Amino acid sequence: MTRVVLSSDHAAIDLRRAVADHVSAQGYEVIDIGPQTAESTHYPLHGRAAAEAVSAGEADLGIVLCGTGQGIMMAANKVPGVRCGVCSDTFSAAMIRAHNDANMLSLGARVLGEGLALEIVDAFLSTEFEGGRHATRVGMIEDAS
Ligand code: RB5
């Protein structure tokens, strides 16, 4: 079963829970590492924690969320082997899997409504990496880090 780790900051707890329920209902194993309260916190901590779970092989894919999706994405991408993109549309969510072999998706809870966010999650999870020439380019990303 594909394991999906989720984390967020305080700005995205409600959307993270909606994503967790949605992903779980589709048969994925959800590893929700919080936080569990709406107390103000720091997105770099939560982005790194989810990214480290992916990097360590404890999860296959990750979904992180903050107000914009930007800060937590930046933190996640500091972890070796992680390729995380912010998406606000379904086309990009499919393409970061198909062409960039992204293993993490970032969402902005202050940017997206829940309906669109869940469609973006579906596009991300249902798309496979195409490999081929894209594997060469992804390798170049990894070589540069
Ligand atoms: C927190 O207020 C906010 O800065 C954070 O959720 C995120 O948008 C940062 O990128």
C-alpha cells in the first residue's frame, strides 16, 4: 500500500485533515504527523519532518500544507532526495509527477478551496513518472544538490 505522509503548519490544519480523510478513503496509508492543535508554529519544522520521512523511505509520497504552500515547500526541498512542488492547478500536479518525479506536493490553504485542493491531490497521486528523457533531467537536479 502506498504510504503518504502529511504535515502542515497552523494555517492549514483543517485542509490537512480534509486531505487526510480523502486520501485515506482512496485506500492509501496516511501518516499524519500533525501538528494537532491550531497553536502558531513554524512551517520549516513540519516541512522538514515530512520530507525526512520520504527521504528515509518511511513514506512513499508526501503532502505538505501551509498558508501559501510556499514556505513549507522550500523547507521540504532542503532534504536530500525530495522533490516538492507547490500546485494550485491539476495540470501542474500531474506534470510534477509525470516529468519531475516529484515525491511531495505542497498546497496553500489560504489560496485554495477544499474542492480544488482535493482534485489537485487526486491528480498528483494518480499520475506516474514517465521516465525516459525526464529521468535524465531529474538526475541533473539530483546531481546539482
Ligand atoms: C503563516 O502565517 C504563513 O506564513 C505560512 O503558513 C506560509 O504561508 C508560509 O509560506
